[in-house]
Amino acid sequence: MSHSQNKIALITGASIQNDIGTAICRKLASQGINIFFTHWNSDSEWIEEFQQEILRMDVRCEEIKIDLSDANAALTIYEEMSGKLGYPSILINNGAHSTSNDYVTLEAKTLDDHYAVNMRSTFLLCVEFARRFKKSKLESGRIINMTSGQDLGPMPGELAYAATKGAISAFSRSLSQELAPLGITVNAVNPGPTDSTWMTNEIRNFLLPKFPMGRIGTPDDVARIIAFLASDEAEWITGQIIHSEGGFIRG
């Protein structure tokens, strides 16, 4: 049994067939890592099919349907997970809430909805991961948070999303110093615009000229950088915001 086959990864927001979350699950499972994923608003038949697909890769796979905006979501996830699989040594915060809003439309509920998922659930999943890790006798841990290039340029019309995702970068940097003595690395990944489930042909045509490599990023591109950061090879990388976006040209 390879070293990775004892590993367990928690991935949030694996809810749709061609999304980033499901690509990450597939990639890690292909490396012999056991998978626990969260989903919300998914087709239950598809979830079952997806779980079977992961199980056929000869790893264990469990899942939970949960609304990440629930203040107790992190604890619920870890309780369910430790009962079914055990302690994770890899946490990938991929779940996110996003609606468009500008200075004309932004109001309190919109901010609260974004904060609850993008910040609160991400932050609580991170710290609870570390608390349990400390008790678990695991030697090395990986936390990877997803961001969207908020520190590289403006996102007009996406005020609540940009602000709450931007907070993830600041949190990840500070948390990385606290958790380094435990053997846990903390990084954030900005995959750039990714052709998962939200792109229309109009958006693709607009974005394509901004990619000097001649194609738009795919969920598999994201999964590869995540898998590297989650690996033993990446033990010396922490506190970084990694922009893996194929040279995407802003503006």
C-alpha cells in the first residue's frame, strides 16, 4: 500500500459533474487518496453515480449534503467524516457563494450570504482541521483554499464575492504561520477563469483572447496544481497565494 493510500482528503463544493470540486476529487482519488466531499443543491442520483465513480478508483469515498452557510457546518462535516473515514490530512476549501452585485444593488443580506460561505465556513473548516490534526498523530497536513485573483485586479459588479474571497488570501497567510509548527502547510490557489459550469459561449469568446496559451483554463488544470500542493513534494511551500491561470491577461 502506497503512502498516499492512508491519506484522507476533505473537499467542499463537489456538486456538479464538470466542476472544479469534482475534478479535484477525481485527481486525488487517482493518486490513492481517500475522498470525503460535500455538496449542496445537487441531483441525488448524480451524487450516487459520482461516489461510485470514485470508489471504482480503489479508494474509500463518503459524502455529505450540507449548506455551508450553516454556522455549525464545519463541526457537522468533521463529526460525520471521523465516523465514516477518519481524520483528514488534506483540506480543500472549494465551496463558494457567488452572486453579481455592484454599488447600486449591494445590501446587507447579500454580504451576509457571501460571508457565511466564503469566509466563515472556510475559516472554521481550517481551524477545526488544525485542532483535530494536533490530536490525530498525523505528521503532515495540507490546507488549500480557493481564491479568484482578487489581489491582482478589480472585479467590478462582483463586490461581495471579491471582498469575501479576498479575505481568504489574508486569512491563509496568517494561518500559515500559526500552523507551520504543526507540520501543516496553508496555501491559496487562484485558478483564473475556468471553463467549468458558469461559462456561456459569449463569455468564452470574450475571455479566449486574454489567454496567451490559446485556450481557456479547465477544471483539470486546477486539479493538477491542487494535487501538487497536497503532495509530500510541496512540504516547503506555505503561506502562498498561487496564481495558476495560464498567463491570463487582465484588463
